Amino acid sequence: MEIDFIPFKIGMQYENWEFDLEPIKFAKYFDKYKYIKSNYSKLLDINVNSIYLFFNLDILFRVEIIMDINFVLGFHNLVQKLNFHFKTDGILNKITEEVFEKKWKGESSNLYLQYYFKTKIIKLVLY
């Protein structure tokens, strides 16, 4: 499974984007940045609200993409697009009463599509 529609690849160096990032959080084991360049405003034909990159020792290990779809039907439609793209059905998990996700496992990274009922946020997570 190739995750080729996300421009960020797990394992890449911080220096690839250092001038396009705004620091959000520095923790003991990771640094979180917001990607501030506007060249990725759409992903899979859906508007992107925010992109966050997580680094450990300047190596990218997680990407979170917040999408402008805020209803369950939009989540379902995005799941269908990803199932078609990967030619496989993702695994559905219920994380909590307020969060469920669909997961696709790749050779070098995993992709999660999460829906948050309370805040009505859809998040695409790569790690």
C-alpha cells in the first residue's frame, strides 16, 4: 500500500520544511509544528484546515491533517475514496464513545482516518 497523496513521508528530516513550520509544542519526546505554507489546501478533493507535523530528533514520525468535513456522511465518503485508492477496506475501530477510526496499514507507515463526534472533526493521521 503506497500513501502517495500525502506530500510528507515518515522518516523525512525537519530541514525539509524548517522555513514552512510554526512551533506549537515542545515535549520531552517530540516537537509539534503547524505547516503554514498554503500549497496543500486540498487533499483527495477535500479542503484541508490544518496540517501538523511531529518530529522526534528532527525525524518526521507523525502527520495530522485536519479536514473541512464535519459530518458522519463526509467521513463515510472519505473512507470510500481511501478504500478505492488502496484497493482494500480499512479496519474500523471504536477508540472511545466519541471517536472512531478507519485504519489502513502500509509497508512503511500507517494511515488512520478519525472522526470525533463531539467536536465534529475529521483527522487524517499518518505514522
